[in-house]
Amino acid sequence: MHPGVSEANRMSAATPLVFLLVSNNFKTLTAVTEGLKEFGASFGFVPTSDSAQRYIERHKLDGIFVDLEIPGALDLIQSIRQGSSNRLTVIFACLGDDKESAATLVPGANFFLAKPLTASSVVSHATAAQEMMTRERRRYFRHPLNLSVALKSDGGEQWARMTNLGEGGMAIHVVKRLTYSALVEFAFELPLGQPISGKGMVAWAKSDGLIGIKFQFLRDNGQDALQDWLANRQRISCNPIALTR
């Protein structure tokens, strides 16, 4: 087993990292399948850029392997970086014959793998990206909560109901609609009574009044209090849920 696999498995045992492979090459599929199985991750597979676009719109992914020899591969990478929930996912570009020039012409890719891929090279690159992927997962994942939140915006003040909370933001139900990119001030208390207040921006909004607030900053020791609460929550319940869009 690759030396980095055991640690990676321990870190993601409760919620395995999720990957997507975009390729129509059987040898590449075999190598990625074997490598990610050894790494302890789950993954999906699509053979074209168009099918990848549809898949990415429906799933939150930790990493994406893109075979640069499929038509539309560069446009696919660009669209991922310009997207919403997967724009910060780690992208592994799988290079063909012209390795050096290809690597300089793939903006948006984090790692480059030379074809033919091997299970060992897949594990090695996935292990190198482990910290990046787990950091993004902590930022994205939300813990379910039912808390009152005081909001203040250009539209006035209101009370809202929190449905989930994470390192980078929260989802709440509002009575008065707030539009995308609106700036808000918020205040709430964590379950053990620690006060949290700060400023944020509406990152998305649904027609039923559910909105997502991306934190811009937390006042006083709010960031430390939130981090401590999240760490304790993670220890007692290793099953965070992803915020569905």
C-alpha cells in the first residue's frame, strides 16, 4: 500500500472523498479505479465533456480527473472554475504525449499526471492534494442546526431561522426576501451560548426563502468560538451534511 494511504483513509473514513473521472480511455479508467480504491475514495466516471458538465452540476466533488485528450477538456476546466459549488475543487489534468507544452496551457488545473497513468501515480497525486481537499470540504460542509438569527440589511431588520452552519457560512430561512450578493449583518448564539456576530454576503437564494450566507468576517473571538464548536461537533458526530443547492 502507498505510504500515504493509511493516514488519508483515517481522515476520510466517515465521509470518503468523492472524485470524478472524465475520460474515454480504458487504461486511464483502470488506473484511476485501482488508485482511488487504494486511496479509500469513491468516484464517478463519465466519457465526455458534455456528460461531465451535467454530472458536476448535480454533485459536490472533492477532486476531478480530466483527460486532456477528450474533446472540450480545456473548456470543461474553465467552466468548472467559473461555476458555483465545485469551482474550488482540485483538478487533476491527465496529459497526453506533448506533456510540457500541455502543462503550460491548462489554466485552472492543480496537478498534472503523465499518461499512461498508474494506480501508484493516482494515489501519489491524490495524497499530495489531501490537505487542499479536506480544507475545502471543511469550508463547504454544514452541520444541521435550528437557531434564531438576527439579521440587518438595507431592507431593515428581521429574525431568521438557521438550518445549517459551517466554517464558511450558514443557510437560513428568511421572511423578508434578500437578493443575491446583498450584504448583511448577523448575530446568533451557538448551542452552548457562545455569541457569534459578523458580516456576510448572500451567496445564493431560493424562492422559498432559504438563502445561503457566506461569512466575510466574525467579530471579536467569534472565529475561535466557531472553530471550537465545529471541532467538538466533528468529534461527537463524524457525519456532516453537504448543503444542498
